[in-house]
Amino acid sequence: MSAPTKNKVIVLQPGYSREDEHDATAMRANCTCTLVRCRDGLNIIVDTMTAWDGDLLRSLLRHQGLEVEDIHVVVCTHGHSDHIGCNYLFQSARMHMVGACASNRDLYLDHLTSDDENEELALDTNGEVVVKRTPGHTLSCVSVIVQNTQFGGGPVGIAGDLFERREDVEDERIWRNAGSEDESSQRVERSKMALLCDHIQP
């Protein structure tokens, strides 16, 4: 069997954010959960949904022929509870990243800590899957950029809540109302991501 020639970006579960239909002061939200199957054999999960989604996430991975032990790296684009809830499942992973903070058990790793705003951390051996800081929604937000994917063309950006949904490209009130710790930075990072990537997965 020949080695894969492309990195595969697979949306395991689409995310959503909307006002609660019974309480105008509340929102309902859950992240998009994405699997990256790297051509070097590495499996990366990006954003692990809420703590109540463990059984669902196990099932979604099994549908891809994987168990939780087959995930090598966990990346959470930021620390909100709908993005980190099932991190506990992935105790075999060599690294967990929550925003720009990388760790394994109680060991905290020196990644994405410089003052260089263009600093990237390669996750795969080919340097085609990288994490970079994209502050705005939270100050520690990161995005995953995947080159050489099954979609062809340019990179795929897995952007967490840098983008809320497709409609916020035309109406910035959507992402601003969803919460932004630094609207100016988020606006800049959104523009950078749009220029860099052919596909963006919120």
C-alpha cells in the first residue's frame, strides 16, 4: 500500500452559534471538531467540543477507523469550554495545545512563546501542518494551517472562532457579538487568514 500523498482535513462535527430561542440573553454554541490525517501518519484533532460530547466524539472517530488512542496531537484553538471539553479522552497524545499553551501531562513546552507574530509550530514531519497565533476572539487564540490537502489549491485554515460562520464575512456584527477580547487584532488576523488560505473552516 502506497503512502498517502495528501493531508486530509475532515470535519467530524460542524459547529454552530446562535441565540437561544427561549432566552434572548443566552447563546447556544459548540465548536467545529476537525480531524487532520497527515500524510506522514500523524493524526491531529482540532477542537474537542464540550465535556458532554465524549461518546459522540468516540463514535465520530470510529467512523474514520480510529480510536482515541490513535490521536497524536490535540489542538484547541482557544480555551473556551466548547473547544476543550473532550481533551480528557486523548491521554495517549504526545501534546495538547490550548491556544498558544502546549503541554504533556504536567510538562509545559516552550512553543509559540516568542515576540515574533509570524512564529509557527510545525506539527508534522513534512512541515505542512502548522499552528500559528491568531489573537482576537481571545488573546491566546491559534489556528491550524494545512498545506497539500485533498482540496487542492492553497492552504486550509482551521480557525476556531476567528470566524464564527460564513455570514460574518459580510456582517462583522456576528463575530463581534460572539465576543472578542481584541476586535482590532481579530479584524487583522481575519484579513491575514483570508489572504493566506483558499479554504477556511470556522
